Amino acid sequence: MNGKKYSVVIAGGGSTFTPGFVLDLIKSQDKFPMRQLKFYDNDEERQRKIGEAVKIIMKERAPQIKFSYTTDPKEAFTDVDFVMGSIRVGKYHMRSLDEKIPLKYGVNGQETTGPGGMAYGLRSIPAIIQIIDWMQEYSPNAWMINYSNTIAIVAEACRRLRPNAKVINICDMPIDDMDRMAAICGLDSWHDIDFNYYGLNHFGWWKEVRNKKTGEDLMPKLKEYVKDHGYWVGGDYDKDTEPSWEATFRKVADDYKMDPETLPNNYMQYYYFPQYEVANADPKHTRTDEIREHRQKIVFGECERIVKAGTAKNNIWDISGLHSEYIVDIIHAIAYNTHEKFLANCPNNGAISNMDPDSIVEVPALFGADGIQPMATGKAGRFQRGLMMEQQTCEKLVVDAYEQHSYQKMLQAFALNKTVPDASVAKKILDDMIPVNAPYWPELK
Ligand SMILES: NC(=O)c1ccc[n+]([C@@H]2O[C@H](COP(=O)([O-])OP(=O)(O)OC[C@H]3O[C@@H](n4cnc5c(N)ncnc54)[C@H](O)[C@@H]3O)[C@@H](O)[C@H]2O)c1
Ligand SMILES: O=P(O)(O)OC[C@H]1O[C@H](O[C@H]2[C@H](O)[C@@H](O)[C@@H](O)O[C@@H]2CO)[C@H](O)[C@@H](O)[C@@H]1O
Ligand SMILES: [Mn+2]
């Protein structure tokens, strides 16, 4: 340990994941000692509901850490070592439209994939760039660990618009999938697994999965299980897993059959089976509605209970999810220069030998004080490379649309996407999305 105590700001303090992240930071004071924790949000009321509960949590469990929350960027981003990006531009209101507008035209509506994911990505670009600029102005030595989606598009925008910024774009889906692989193989957690993985964000495959301790190749055992059950573990492991997530993890059994040489990221379902997605969607009740009825209700209800009770004793986050442990691991690796292996979304530069150097890819990387060192993953398979070239071109076209304020580029991004059957459908979806995204998108001409 270097004796230093760190200062962290969560951008998106009103995020449903904030309390869990805070509890994990508190739990990790031995490995990541802190002197200050701040929240920043542009929705004062939403953030206050979480902030007031966290104030009680901090007083009871970590009084040594100075806590505050603010909507003032200078106050938020001054004197910090790490910025955690957890914003949702347009909030759930816009996510609901990302999901429902495509479904009006028989196209799957989803948070980070298809037209919904591209719409979300275009909204996120200016907000993330702004946060990067505030960080660089007020705390020039800080690192930003960005979770804010659509990661693939945000990462391409960072590559183009802020190539030297200290930002790492991460995703916890492969970690969640590997935690399931560990459970399937009778191991404790994803920490017991070594792996070779490549792809784009929410669009990837495992080439190798091994027992980190013994070196045993776990792929045969996993393939035998996954072909029937996907990544669904069931029992105690999945006692709190929501029905739509159960369907996703079970669907991996079909995703896997598209290439039995590898194991798929569960997001492949949206690209392999778009007709299945539409057939099983309810245009009037999408994932956002489920979250409003579940995660958001639970999180804000628990914060209200804590404030009313005046204590955080026995709160629901004491056994926190995977989401935030992963982030704490990453921040620790950078703070203490451990060069541990995680996954990052970054410029390819040869990590996948037969993809363009300027592709944004999701690959294993060593995380340290100097940022990330992406690892060589070898060649993409012919099937995977074809899929990736199309998808990453869509992602690049969205950033073209942002930079050039171009309707044509955004239309091409939608029309090229594997989830959209016809350019005339792409146009209808885009024309419906433009007015509702006016507060967030550049004007597309
Ligand atoms: N990378 C990953 O694998 C991963 C995993 C889980 C969640 N996420 C992402 O984390 C983010 C938070 O998720 P959530 O469901 O908790 O969202 P949420 O809607 O509950 O909270 C997001 C917060 O961001 C705030 N916000 C929106 N625009 C802002 C801006 N310009 N500046 C400051 N604050 C702003 C909102 O007011 C809200 O309080 C989303 O982008 C989600 O997609 C990513
Ligand atoms: O529909 P949501 O909002 O529940 O989830 C969308 C997000 O799903 C993934 O994150 C999961 C994560 O994989 C899991 O370990 C746990 O932490 O829950 C997260 C949210 O459910 C995905 O990686 C994110 O990018 C999505 O935003
Ligand atoms: Mn993700």
C-alpha cells in the first residue's frame, strides 16, 4: 500500500447502482482507503433521494470519509482521483422510447443494441465528453472509469474526440457470464477463471476458459452444459434473478449453437435472433417498465426507508451485486499499479489480429497506473469477423453522425444494422426518434 487515501466522484449519483457501489467501496477500505466520496448528477431531486440515504450509511459505517453530493460540476470534479461514470442521458424515459419506437416497426427495441442502442449512444456522447473535460480541467490527474452506455459508441467517441483522456470504458456483462461459468464448473467466482475473450461491447466470444489454479481446460465441460441450459445456473445462485434475465441466460443455449467452437456473450441473442426478440416483446411493457416496477422501486424504496429510520442497519445492499465489486477491483488495480487482467473497450491496435487497428474492441487487458495494456487475442473467426465488421461500422457511423450532424450517416447506421430488415424501416424508426431526442442529439441535417 502507498499510504495514500483516495477521492472518488460518482457521476450519476442518482443511479440505481450507486448505493451498491458505495457499500462495496466501504467494504473495500482495507484495499482502497478513501478520504472523500462525492456524487454528481444533473437531476437534483433524484440524486438527493440516494444522497440522503448514503449520508446515513457513511456516518454509520465510514465516518472517516468526507461525503457530499452536488449538481455543481466544479465542486464535483475538483480534488478527485477517480471519476466513476454511471449516467443515463435522458434517463429511463428515453430508454423506454429507445425500446418502444423500434417495436412499432417490428424491430427489436433494446437498451444498447439495434436502433435503441445507437440512439442511446448518440445521446451519451456530448454528456460524457463534457464530464471528461470537467475532469481534465478540475482534476487533471484523475482517471475516469466509465460504465455509462452505450459503451461501444462512447468508447469510439472517446477515441476520436478525446484520444489522450484518462478514460477506460468497461462492461460487467462478460464478468457476469464468467461468474456463471465458474458456478457451472463448481468454482467460487470468475476470479478462479483464466480466459481468452474477444469482440465488441455486448458482442463477443470466449475462445478459452481455464481453471486459473490448475490450468484445466473448462471449455468441454461448459459446452456440454451450455448447449442445453445456456448460462442459467438456477437454485440459490439465481434466487434473485429477474424473469427477463433468466430468459436471456437460457437463450445462450441457442446462441452457442451458432458457433460451437466458442462460447458467446449473452448479447449475441439480439443479433442472431431478432425475429425471436420481436415475437417475445410486448411493445407496451418493455425492460424499462420492468425496472420501474423492480430495481428502481426497490432501490428508491430502500433509500426512503433508511432516511425515515435514520439508520442503514440491515440494508439490502449488504450483500452487494457483482456490478460494483468489479469496479472496485479495477480502481484498485489502477491505484496500486497491480497490472491485473480485466476486460476493456479500447482501440484494437492489433489485439484482434484481423480487425482494423482503429476498431473499438472489447478484449482482455492489464490494468495499472498507466491505464490499460490490451492483450493479443489472436484472429477473429470468419463468422465473427463478418458480424463485427458490420456492427462496428454502425457504431462508427453513429459517431460520424455526431461529428457531422449528419442525418444520412445515422440513417446508414440504422439501415446497416443486423437487427433492421429494410432501409425504409430504418428511416421510419429514425424519423420517429429525432423529435423525442431533440434535447440530446445534435440537429441531424
Ligand atoms: N457498462 C456496463 O456494463 C453497465 C452495467 C450496468 C449499468 N450500466 C449503465 O450505467 C448507467 C446507470 O444505470 P442506471 O440504470 O443506474 O441509471 P439511472 O437512470 O438509475 O441513473 C442514471 C443517473 O444519471 C443521471 N444523469 C443523466 N444524464 C446526466 C448528465 N448529463 N450528467 C449527470 N448525470 C446525469 C440521471 O439523472 C440519473 O440519476 C447507465 O448508462 C447504464 O446503461 C452499464
Ligand atoms: O436491463 P438492465 O438495466 O437490468 O441491465 C442492462 C445492463 O445489463 C448488463 O449489466 C448487468 C450486469 O451484467 C450484471 O452483472 C448486474 O450487475 O446487473 C447489471 C444490470 O442489470 C450490461 O452489462 C449493461 O451494459 C446493461 O446496461
Ligand atoms: Mn455492459
